[in-house]
Amino acid sequence: QLDPENTGFIGVETFASLVHSHELPLDPAKLDMLVALAQGNDEGQVCYQELVDLISSKRSSSFKRAIANGQRALPRDVLLDETGLGFYKRFVRYVAYEILPCEMDRRWYFYQHRTCPPPVFMAAVTLTQIIVFLCYGARLNKWVLQTYHPEYMKSPLVYHPGHRARAWRFLTYMFMHVGLEQLGFNALLQLMIGVPLEMVHGILRISFLYLAGVLAGSLTVSITDMRAPLVGGSGGVYALCSAHLANVVMNWAGMRCPYKLLRMVLALVCMSSEVGRAVWLRFSPPLPASGPQPSFMAHLAGAIVGISMGLTILRSYEESLQDQCGWWVLLLSYGTFLLFAVFWNIFAYDLLGAQIPPPP
């Protein structure tokens, strides 16, 4: 009746009167967004499909642009002005300001956030790493530099060049760590950065980014440091951290997290120190060892994955990745690298006559 020509649009005044007269149970925040969206187009009309998308908590890049360029500012533009929030909603607001550079994105996330599903991936990975470390620590009675214990390197989880055919090791090495220092550093970053990222971007995107960094780390070691074993989740950790730091730099003016410059410097210092420590343990081990020590190349590979692939993922909040040409280019590049690394591990060691240490 209101759209006899079946155009899919009605006037914003007509829509507002309908909401008022029928007392429709619409979320006030969503209603504000819909009206702002309507006033952002040329005709000042409400689109039926946009209404459906908004009520079903979907949006597109065109929706975001229309809101941002609309002629009407949304009320309560800054989430920090919200008062009377409980502890959890304050934490959600904190996460929004930590991760997202745009106020519109922050408000969208704040109002659309649901506690289910919870950010279980990073918590589960961190808990598993701690349990594995404690089990080996108790079994070997060694909590520092565990890789110097010959029994530790016999674990079926460690990546070793002599066990390349056991493909699961290219991923499971992330559950093993050199010692308490490396585990503490990785666990801290996974919880402080990984959990908020997973809360905002979802388990699929963050788990894919983390595992892509882990896999790239082990494959890079198998190509560039062919004699070295590998332990630790640093490939995935550095993928997350470098993606987040790159996103902060790219959107520096829009980020509202406090002391962002100081925190950026501290993060870079800590990450650089961890890489330096890994290089030192690889080439100048403090204790005599029976074979080469774990490689540091996974850190660098994870950082490259984060800056390239991860930055695209984090900049596409609530937008479909498959609609972006750049995403497919990055995915093709990553797939090409994986294919090259697989063939390298099958043929290059024999062709080059690499002298790898005997597997434990």
C-alpha cells in the first residue's frame, strides 16, 4: 500500500510515522542508523532491503559509506559519552576503541555485539600451550631452555627437518616452546591482542590469520634454515600483532586508544627483543647442545603474513572479503607460496644434498 509502484523505497517521514503509530519494537540505535542512511541518499527514502539488512544485523560497504556521508549526524556520536554501563559493556566499549578506527564502526560493533559465540579460539590455543608446557616441564623437571633436553625434541609435536614427511608437525609445533620466557611472551600477546581481535572480527578470520602465520613460519624455516627445528607459536602471534600494529598506523588519526604512541613503541621494542633473543639462541646458544637450536625465521614470516593478509582482514570489518579483489590476490600469493614450499620440501633437500641433523 505504501509502495504501489514496487520500487522498494518509501519516504522517511512515512516510515517514521509508521514506527510511531504502530509502536514497532525496533532497536533505537538501529532506527537512528536507518534514518541517517535514508537522509544520506538523494531522495531521502528508506530502502526495504536496507531495513532488512539492518534488522538482521547485516551491512555492506555502501551502507557504511552512506552513513558516513549522510546529511544527519547520529546522536551520541562518541561511545565514551555512554553512561550507566555495566562492567561487560564497558569492556566491549574498550575493545571497540582498541581495535576499530572509525566511530561508526565502534557504535555498530557496540550495539551488535553478542556474547555468543565467545572468543574461544585464542583462549583455547593459549590454554593448550600452557598445559603442554606444564606437562613437559613436570616430566623433564626443566622449565627454562627446554629444547636443550634431548627428550623434549623427541616430541611428536616439534617440527624437525628430518621429520618433514609428518605433515602435522608444520602446525603442531605451535604448542611447544623453548622455555617459560617464550611461552609467557606469546601467551600474553595472544590474550591481550588476539582475544580482542577475535571479539571484533570473529573466530573464522582470526583463526585463519593465526594459523596462516603458523604454517608460513614452519614452511619458511624449511626453506631458509633447512637444518633447524622449530617450536613456539611466534608465527601466529607475530601475524596477529603485525596486522594490528599496521592497522593502527594506517588509521592513526582515527584510533582513540590512550597512549597509542607509547604503546606502539613498547610493542615494537618487545617484539624486536624477542626476535633478537631467538637469533641469539639460534647462533650463540648459552649451553652446549646436541644439534641446531630452533630457528627464528617463523617470527619474520608471521610478521609478513600479518602486514599483508592480516591488514586486509582487519580493514574489512563486517564486509565480505570475497568481494574484494585485493583479498583474492593475497590468497593466490599465499597459495603459490604454500605450493612452492611443498615441492621444496619434497625435492630440494635431496637435490641440494642438505646435511640435516639426524632426527631425535
